[in-house]
Amino acid sequence: MITIKLSRKLFLALAASVGLLVTGVVVAAWSTSGSGNGYAKAASASSLGIGNASASTSADLYPGGASAVKVSVTNPNSFPVRITSVAKHAVSSITSDKGPACNAATGVTFTDQTGLTLDLAAGATSTFTLSGAVSMSNASDDSCQGAVFTIPVDVTAISNA
Amino acid sequence: MRRFLLVAVVAVGFPAGAAATWSLTGSGAAAAKAKTLGPGNVPSAAVSGRRVTVGWTASSYTNGGTVAGYVIRRYNAVTGAGQGAANGCSGTVIALDCTESNVPSGNWQYTVTPAAGNWRGAEGAKSAVAVVP
């Protein structure tokens, strides 16, 4: 058994510290549990909705070039959010509306976007433009001309109240 | 000493979790759209001995931007049979003119097709007949 000798002052200081620490944890838990105020709903925050943005695209992509990507995001929550990153989904592939030949060789590469500050109000839907986020190599199949590409992404945001 | 302890207590007593910021995610599809190559333009064809210099104006993509590359074809003006131009005009030409050398004697017409990587635009109309002696 180990005995640690503490001065009276140090003992009181440590005791007060532990007490405040517990209080802080309680406050934090209360904030996320949603008991009684605006933070209540944040505890059950809903996922962002990602809609179809194909209609808002403009034909800008060509072999050897880069262009913007459009992403439509809906915030179903009662608090505003800030989108901080849009990353290519790790598993799914980029496809097109031109069929198998183009899908087999789109030549399209999405560059993950980080450090974003795209703000979205509570309950709002907005289509964001990610400039230069996608590029096309010379490997793109001839059938990809005029194609609309579907780029699977994961969008990350933080509450921005 | 007392002041130091007070600062330490305050620092420990307010964990980061108390200032809650929640992280949210969503998964779905973003979108981008590709251009389309426009058609080739009618080239000129100037004969000098067995050399034919072919010139043309730049083609454009839909939604703007000029095309950098072109594929040149040569057609027999009598039979209509076509083949890829060679000897100076073969492959994808990254220019607005080229000179094909050692062209066989005969009556020839040239065409221009815009090219970008594997993409090809519509082949343009044939040039005037170039008579190679």
C-alpha cells in the first residue's frame, strides 16, 4: 500500500478540482441529452441529406482539364451547420449516364475537399460549388462526351450555432 | 502558489466536452458534367511537289474552349477511299497545320477531326482537291 502525504492546501485544491471536473462532465452530458433547452434536439442530430445536383451542372470537364463539382446538401436539423469536408466515398466508384463503356474508363478523379467553410441554415437546402474538385485524364472514353458523372461522396459538417 | 493552483483547477474543471460541437455526416452523390467536342472545319490543301500542306482553323468544345488536337485523313478524290494522313500529318496533330510528304500521285482531299485524348469530334467536310503530280 502506498501512502501519499499531501499538504492541507494541496488536498483542498485537488478536491475542488475533482468537484469541478465532475460538474463539467455533468454539464456536457446534459447538453447532449437534450433535457430542457435548445440543445436537446442536437443530441439526436439527423444526418445531412445529399440530393441530386446533376441539373445544376455545366459542361466544363474535358480530357486534361479540371472543373467544378456540384453537391446539394439538406440540413434537416433545427440548428445551422458548417460543412467542413467533402470526400470521395471509399468504396463506390464514379459512374456516368453514358453507360458501361464510359463507366469503365471515365478518367474522372475527385480530389477530397477539406478545410471548407460552407454554411447551411437550419432546415435549409443549398447546392454548393466545389471549384476545381474534379479532373479528367486522357484515358476518358470517347463515349464520355457530354456525360453527367455521379460522384459518391461523404459530407462532414459541424454544428454552427 | 495559491494563484497557480486556482488556474490549474479552472483548467481541469472545464473539459472540452462542455462546449459541445456536434459532428454530422451525410452520404450521397455529387455531380459534374463533361463537354462535347465540336466538328472539324474544312481545311485548305496546298501542293508543292509531292508535299501537301494542310491548314485549318481551331474547333471548339461545347460550352467554350478551343480544341488542341486534330486527326487528319486523306481521301482519294476519284474513288472516295480514305486513309490516315502520314509522313508529317500522322496521329494526333497538336497544331493548326501540318505538311504530309511523299504523297502519291493523284487527286486527294483532306479532312480534319478534333481530338482530345480518346475523344473524337465529328469529321469535318473535305477540302478542295489537291492534285499531286
